[in-house]
Amino acid sequence: MDLGELSNCCIDCDKDIYQNPKDYYMIRNDLWKKYGVGKGMLCIECIEKRLGRKICKEDLTDCLVNTIFNPYTIMILSEK
């Protein structure tokens, strides 16, 4: 896949990000710059593989995608 083309699919596994709300999330810019794919997309499983661990609340940005729309990130953010 040409990274110059914007796509709804995960760069690593080619899953359509918009098929599952769990796969649409936003992490901190510093993490995305280190583990992400620029303007491309990664599903939650693939970013966690790249991180070598599960996403934690400190990784997530404070935005509606994470706090309202994504059930997985809502669960993470509600953990104590």
C-alpha cells in the first residue's frame, strides 16, 4: 500500500478501521510519532503489537473519539 494514499485500512493488517469502533482511537502525538504510521492508520491490535503492550490511559488523548465513541478506550479511561 502506498502510504501517500489515505485509507481507512490498518497499514499492518489491512483491516477496515471503521468496521469496529474499538479500532478508531487517538494516542499521544509522541507515541504516534515513534510507533505509528504518519497519516496512515493502525487498528488497536496493531498499535498494541508495535508498543509491545496494551494501551493504557496515559497513552490516550483527551478527545471525543476516546471518551465517547470507542468502548475499548472508554473502558481503559474508566479504570483506576
